[in-house]
Amino acid sequence: MSTYSRDTTAISEITGQPVNTWSEEWQRECEARAMLKMSKVQREEFFNGKKDENGKTLERGIVALRGPVAVEALRTLIQQILDARANKR
């Protein structure tokens, strides 16, 4: 018998407030935090895709998969996390 609860919450690094860990808001924040763990080169490849030395696309980036509006929203979240971390110092 499972003992987990769908009402699980965590504290948002951006707002400092509880957020449901099953929510899309938490999913987006986790994705942004994971991207901050990437190197700048890895992050740019994640956004724009990976190309070989001839410019041929090896992997599509999230710009191609989700579109520029979604990418801008993710970049905004990344900046909000960076700002929140800077304000804690």
C-alpha cells in the first residue's frame, strides 16, 4: 500500500512560498534549476540544439521543440532564480 500524498509541498526558491510539488509551477522551477547546473555551453546547446562541424543539426534544442515564447519564459525563470539567490546573500 502506497503512503505518498498528492498534497506534498516544497518551498519555491523564487517566491519563498510553499508550492505543490505536483504543479506545473514546480515543474518549471525544477527545470530552470536543473539548467543552472549546466555549463554555459551545455545550456546553449539545450536551448538552440547541437550541430556538427558542418552546421548539420545533431539534436534539436527547445527553441525548435517548444518555440521562442516558451524559451523566453524559461530564461525569465532562470533569471528570477539567480536574482533570488543574489538577494539571499
